[in-house]
Amino acid sequence: MAVELLTQADGYGIIIGLSVLFCLIILGAVRIQKLYLSEDSDQSEMFMVANRSVGTGLTASAVFSSWMWINESVFSAAYAYKWGIALPIWWATGLSFQIALMAMLGIVAKLRIPYAHTSLEIIKMRYGRYAHWLFILLNLANNIFGCGSMILAGAQLVTGMTGMHVIAACILIPAGVVTYTAVGGLKATFLTDFLHTTVALILLIYFSLAVLTNEHIGGFSGLYERVKATNDYIPGNYEGSLLTMKSKSSVLFGLVLKFGNLALVLMDTAFWQKSFASEVHSTVPAYGLVSVVILAIPWCTGTIIGLSARAIEKTPIWFDYPNTLTTTQVNSGLVMPYVLRSLLGKGATNGLLVLIFMAITSTVSSSMIAVSSIISLDFFRTYINPRASDRRTLQVSHWGVFFHGCFMAGFAIMLEYAGATNNWSTYFRPIISCPGILPLILTLLWSRQTKLGAILGAILGLFSGLATWLSLSWYWSGAINIQTTQDQVPGLYGSVVSFFSPAVYSVIISLVWPSRFDWRELLRIDLIEDESQSNSSLQSKAPSSEAISETLRTGNVSEKEAYLTSGEKISPTPSPPRTQSNAQIPLDDVVHPFDEETIRHIKKWFKIACIYFVVNVLITIVLWPLPLYRDWIFTKSFFGGWITMAIIWHFAAIFAVIVYPIYDGRQEIARAVCGMAKEMKRWR
């Protein structure tokens, strides 16, 4: 019988209490934004893309939070327990290159589609409705399985820690998120992301340092000696050691994770919306900064907690001594809860429950905004009521948030009763999500990809990946079920085929029946126009296109001069201004909303982002982990340096995504504080 680390009262109290607290915080923040910062979440542009005005600091915090799922902390520790010190690094490097890639795609999207709200709008504008429907299905499948598996993983963790019924946890975890997300929109998720990140990073560094310096661990030297003394043999590791980078299972899992997480990013419009919401000059710096510091979470926390579990598991200090962790408990992520309960007591375990809630709700809130945007824009405003007003579109978005929250709770419950674990989802999700990745990237970067190439490439890639996965699962195991389909090798081969084959299919089809796309077509995607948006921050950033056109017609001047003569000062990186609708005018008359200086600025950042992406891949995947994949076990001095650098990296993350956002947003904070102070004086 499993031992409960906390009581059910602890579980219900923390989940319900934090849900109510966050609702109140966000309701207050939305009110302050509306009154003192002219940011109204009752407008679609603000609700969906935060008026495209989020600065570098807050963008960095939100991006970091989006990648800091409970997988990166709790489950990296669990898998480090299974396979040793190699796993956290392969996990961490898989996160870094994805963020670097998103920086590159995000900045080119600023140039090609300055008014996009979802990544699916791009597909619709370029390839039409059939491709649009296909990518909606791929996007929703990725979103549903990603969000659903995360809710289930969190619910199973809470159940394993407190004894709370897993169904209750599946319902209560997303319940509070629905309220504050429906009220606050995307900017609310940015604010909650900052709060989540702040609390989570502080808790994680405390857990890591408190465990490492605990008398039963004994610091770097003590942890090293205790891990070596366990004599645990890990199949596939060099000499079965936990302290070697030559770990076959770690590499295979890391590769599957790279494909799966890449699908989670590019095939989830929530991640695109964060880049759409950032200011032009903020996208690449914010994403680049996070791609460096994101390494800290799996590397520091995963290594210290995972190895500490091995060090104390067979000693009387272990909370469930003499019982050791079962495979089911490890796959459910219970390694970290048991370590904290054994070494730091009940208080730290309660803190972990807070961390789990923070990580899951951050994921769920982003997913809700993404799916509600698909429902309101890609379904309702595209096929049901193209002339829908801003207010009507926003109402549909609110209902979309509510519907998605209810659906995801039910879907997580379905996964629970189907016997699907987070481990199974890790191998299944890449196979159904990866087929759309390269066709989507080519949609932005290659003008010669055709509609047929994009559609058939994704469909054939999906069937090829599924066929590879299922056939290999049957070939090596003799059956196809939940257990055999979560084996590493079939999952890896299926993911590789699902990822790469669509590009082969698409390029061949596009070259056989060629055509070329005019990028100006993407400029026809407009803002959601409504008179109520007169206070939009978009409007104040630059002159209207009508003023520019009038100046161009009345004299032989350049577009840049037209901006100057219209009476507005050019900012080198303005947010896109409102324009007249490009959808109704001839293609030759479509004008890019950015001035020439801003376009040059974007192109410069695009080159920087491309170079950085290549450098990031070379360092984090090739030059760093691969040379260590050899017949060698860490020495004590090397192990000490390894852990020290991981801790330093964690503190760097705290400065990058907690301290810097406060400094970067100091003017907005000061405005809000001054506004509230004046309001309080009036009431005296």
C-alpha cells in the first residue's frame, strides 16, 4: 500500500486556495491595466495578442514559463533516478534549441505577417481552407494531448502525494485557470507566467541547495560517494554507472523528447502567440536569453534530486524505508516528493505541491488562450461569421476558454481510465504532431512550397510515422497495446519518420508541380477592427496608412519620408500600426505597415537569429554532450564542477526572468503605482 506524503486536506487546500488567490490577483491586475495603463482585455487584440506590445523582460519570463512544465523539474529528476547524470543534460539541451528556433521564426513572422493572431491564419491565407482544416486538426491534436497529458501527470502526482482522488485533481486543477484566463486574456497569462516563474525558480533553487547541503547527503563530495556506494547497475550505461554520460537510454529518450517538444512548440499556436504579442525589438533578445538560461532547470534540479534519491533510498532516512520506489512510482514522478519528504520534511513537500500547481496552471492557461483563439478566429470568424464585431469575437473567445477547460478535464480523465501515462504520451505525441512542423516552417520560409505539397506532405508524413511506430512495436513485442507502444526504439523511429518525411514529400511534390507564392498576400491579414479599440496601444505607435498614402500621393517622396511628414516620430522598433483593411485592395497597392527602418531592423535580427540557432545546435547538441559520450565515469572533482555550474546557471535564470523583467517594466509599474496612489488620495 502506497504511503501518503501529505493529507488530502493539504491537496484540496493548496489547489483550491491557490486557484482562488490567482483569480483575485489577475482580476486586480486586469483592473489596474485598464485604468492606468490603457490596456483593455475587453478588446480582441489585447485578449489574444496583448496589443503586440509586451517588452523584452516580460516576454522572457513568459517564454521561460512556457517551457518550464513539471516535466522539466519533477520528471527530469525521476528520469535522472532511472538513468543517471546524462539524462538531465539531454533533457536541457532539447529545450534550448527549440527556443532558438522559435526566435528565428518569430522575427520572420513579424516581417511576413505583422498582424497574425494564430499560426493557422498563415496557413489559411497561403493555402486555403483544406490546408487550414488539416492544420487545425494537427494543432488541436497536439494541444489536446500535450495539455491533457500534463493535467493527468499533475493529477497523478497530487494523488500519489496526498491520496486525493485523481478525478477530483483532474477537475480542480484547470477550474481556477478558466476564470482568470477568460477575464484577462493573453496578458493575464503573461502576468501569471511571471508569478509562476518567480515562485517556481525560488522553490527549485531552495530544494536543490537544501537537499545538497543536508547532513544525510553531505554536499558535492558526499553525494558523489553515496551514489557510487549504491552499486546500482543501470542497463545501457557504461559499466552500469549512474555517473557516466555514456547512457543509451538517456540518449534515446533525449532524442524522442527533442522531436516531441519541438512539436509541442511549433504545432501549438500558444507559443506563436507569445512571439506575436512581443514588441518587434523584444522577440529575438527575449527568446535568445531564455534559450541560454532554460538549461538550468533540468540540469540543476534534475541532477541533484534524482541522484540524491539513489543515495538515500536504501537507508533508514528514506521516508518509506525499507521499501524502494517502484517503476510505476518513478514514471509517475514521485522521486522528488519522496526525496523532499525524507530530507526536508512536510513543509518542503507542501512547497512542491505549490510548484506543481504553478507549472500545470501556466501550461493550461496558455493552452486555453490558444484553443480559444482557434475557435474564435479560425472557426467562428473564418467560416461562420466573417463580419463578426470585436465584441462578438471576444465573447466566442471567452466561451472557447470555458469549453476547452471543461474538455481538457474530461480528456485527462479519459486518459487515466485508458491507462495512458505521461511516459506513453511522450512517445505518442511526436508521431501525430511532428508531420506538420516542416511544412509549417516552409510556409514561412520557402515561397515555392505548394498547397498540394503542404497538404500531402503532412498527411503522408503522419501515415508514415504511425505505420513505422505500430509496425516496429508489433515486430519487437509481438503485440500492440499501451505497454508495447511506449517502448523507446519504436517511438524514436516513428518520431524521426513523422518529422523528416513530410519535408521530403512536400519538396518533391512542390518541385514536380511548381508555383511561387507572393509574400505580399500575407499582409492581407488585418487587425480585428472595432471602434472600441480607439485606446489601443497599437494606434499610438505609428501613423496610419491613410496618412502615409496621402503624403505619397501629394509628392514624390519615399515611404520613410512619408512617415516623417505625417507628423510622427519614427521609432526604430515600433509595434505595427493600425491600417485600413488590406483584404479589399489590389495586391500591388498593399503597403507594409512598418517603415523602411523597422524592416531593416527586423531583417538584421533575422540574420542574428539564424546564426544563433546554428551556433546553439552545434554547442548544445554536438560540442557539449557528444564528446562526453565515451567510456568514462565522472571523477569527484569533475562532478563537483558539474554541479557547481548547474547551480550558477540556476541563479542566472533567476536574474534573467525574475529580476530583469521588473527592471524592464519599471516605467509601467511606476505608472500603475502612481495611478493607484492618486486614486487612494481621492478617496481620503
